[in-house]
Amino acid sequence: QMCIRDRVPSGYDVWRKRIIVRVASAPTGGKANAELVKQLAARLNVHPSSVRIVSGHKSTKKTIMVDGIEPADAYAALFGR
């Protein structure tokens, strides 16, 4: 269940060409990363094992790889288009 602070996506950074996601979990012990993966998987309707962080594990800027979904379908799931 998503709380008020959780938003997938929370916005889009045009300059960096990245979506913005906010999670409620603290960034300790990988909790925020795990929550990010779980929330993205739910939003994209894929299994959490299909979502992986490929860079930025300890950063606020991450690169995510999602298997099992076409880019156009991911865009539509995230932005409703």
C-alpha cells in the first residue's frame, strides 16, 4: 500500500530526462531501494524480479532496468498515455 509520500512517478525532470519517484522508507539497509523496486513493479504490472537497479544503489539518482515490458507500455503505465 502506498502512503502519501509514495508517488510513482512523482514527476519528470525534463533536463535530466528522468522520472522522479518519492518513497517513504529511509535509505538504510536497502529499504528505500527495495521499496522503489516494489512500487515500480506494481505500477508497471511486472514481477519485482523484472525490475533492477543497474546503477546508483547508494545515490538519489538511479538507473533502472525493467525486463518484460516494451518502452511504450512502460511510458503509458507511468504517465497514462
